[in-house]
Amino acid sequence: MPWGGARRLPPTPLPRSASTDLMPTGTPSEALSAIFWKSEDIAAILRGRGWLGAAYNDAAAPAMSAWLARASDLLGPHAADRTSLERLLALVFSYEARAMLQDATNQAVLTREGAREVIRELANRVLAGGDVDSDRLKRIIDEMKAAVSCRSRDLFLPIRVALVGVAGDRELDRVILLLDAASKLSFATPVKGTRQRMLEFCAALD
């Protein structure tokens, strides 16, 4: 990759708005959206973007309906408007590791001291198997805290870059929780689960 052979950059200021703690999945954000998004709103966005296809009407409808409701519960409180909600949903359906590694903000995250160690520990745990649901994500984070010295955004931002493709706030942790269930559903645009994303990311990073 173009920047892979470059020397390590000095610490680069990261987005100060980027939150650094894993969002407790049962606790609403401190700044709840005044809009209460429903699963029908999620479905309408997916259908409009061509992501849903005919899957919502076939035999997998119960599983699809459950996923749409889960997406509404997880992402809705973090979306003040339809554009924000669509942006979060796009992170579920769009992931190209090589392209996102060209982003300057992502590069700043990944060239900081300890970032490669965080990625290595994350990959070992994600690739060990099993869907990354709320409980497993918490276990992975706890194990990584015991294995690496990085804390705060030096720990969480590389995780978000690797699995979501962008460095940002805690709502991205909610996106992670939707990936593996979505990868099992018949969307018109197949979703890459956490394992596939981790493999693609590591291949692009080397």
C-alpha cells in the first residue's frame, strides 16, 4: 500500500470529538435523538439505497424484521435526522479496506504508537471465531485492555477503523454489533461480517 513503507509519523492530533469508551449497549446515549426511528424507517432507507432488495418479503422475513428492529434500537438514538441515520447504515453495507486505508484520518490513527499491536490483538480475538455480539465485544475489549498498554482513543479508534472503516464516536461500536447478524441475511448488497472485515483489513495493511 502507498504509505506502508513510510516511516512512523509523529503523533497526529485525532478528532477531539471522537469518544473513547465503549458504549454500554443497554444504555442510551447521553444525547438522545428527539426522533424515534422505527424499523420501517430503517427498511425505507435500505430499500431506497438498493440494499434491501426482495429479502424483506421472503421466507427470511422474521429474521430480517428482527435485524431491522435491532438496527433501529442501536442506531436510532444516535441519529438526529435521516441523513445521519443513513450515514450509519452505510457503514454496515460499505467496507473496502484498501480504500479506507487511504483516508488521512485513518492513517493518523494507524500510525500512532501501539496501533499495530492493538490491531494484532483484535485480529487474534475476532478470528478465533464466533459472532461479535454485545457480550463478546465486551470480552474482547476487556482482554485487549489486559494485553496492550494502549488506553482511551489509542485503543478504541484502531478497533473502529479496522471493523467499521472510520475513526469516530461511540455510535460506531453499535454498527459493529449489527455486522455479523446482517452478514447472515439475504440483503441485495451482502454485508461483510467482522471476520471477513478483519481478514480484508489485515491483508490490506500488510
